[in-house]
Amino acid sequence: MAIGKIEALNKHFVGQSDIIMFDKPADYATAKLSTLASPESLGHIKLDSTSFTGEAASLEPLKNEQGKTYYNLTTEGTFGFEFFAASTSSEMLTEFFGAESISDTFTGANGIPTGATVLGLMHKPAILERPIMIANDTGDRSIIVPRARVVANLEMDGKEVGIRINVSAEAIDTTNLKTVMFVEGELAYT
């Protein structure tokens, strides 16, 4: 019997060109990729800020008195990643923190202009459950997490204040959605 190959040509997922978030489905049980709505790019993600944060799968050997393994306890891994969104726009602050506009601001007597725009945030949890997708460096392969727990925090990276976003895949197993999904195909932008 000849030895075959699992794949004829290696497929790689390298780099990151964009991160896209969708609206939360009304019902995950009936949701499918074609019903994911309002895909929006998160814009500038700081170079080299994207990193894997999931837990690695593990084996823990149970050994007998002679030190020989007789059974391995296994723990499945998880998938997650984090990144630094280089923006503090009102849209991003509202999206991730539920920022609220403050109407009573300044009088101008204290040096701050009358009618300055003020947003209040971090007074409620910055936790979302949304589908999120990360595209590779050439934008022709993506990983989508259809049910992701997304948590945000303001962070200073060097001299820049932005939003540190942590993503963790939550288990889903329906006919049309799985916990982590690879997508082959180039992204189309409007």
C-alpha cells in the first residue's frame, strides 16, 4: 500500500489584514452564515498586537508505581485572540463600551469650550456576544467565531490610548454553525 498525503498543497493562515464583527443573531439555534448581518471592519489594528489567547490542549499522564503511563487525561483546547484597536472614536467607544453622550458639559469659564462633546464610559460591563471574523494577511482566508465572547478595555500602548479587545470562542454546534470555522474566499468590501 502506498502512503498518501492528507493534503496536496499546504494551506497556511498567516498574518492579519482585518477583523470584522457582525450583529448578534436573534437566535443562535437558527442562525447560519448567510444570516449574519451588518459586517463591519474594526479598522486599524495596531501592528503585531494580535495574538492567540486560547488555552492549549493538554495530556496529563497517569503513571503506575514503575513510572509507566497507563492512561492519559486529556483536556481540549480553546480558541481565542486579542488585539489593540487603534481608535477611540465615538463609534468605537459606543460599540464596545456602550458610551453615553453627556449633555451638561462646560460653560467655557474653566477653559474648556462651551458645548464640547463628552462621552461617558466604563460605567457598565464592556462585554459583548457577537460573531467575529479575522482575515489573514492577504484577505483570502478567514476564521470566523460565530458565537464569540468579546470583552474590551481602554489601554495605553506606548503613547497611544486605544481599545484592547479579547475574543474567546464559545461552544456552538448547530447544523450551520460550529465553534470555529475556516472560510476560503476573498473578502469583498464596498
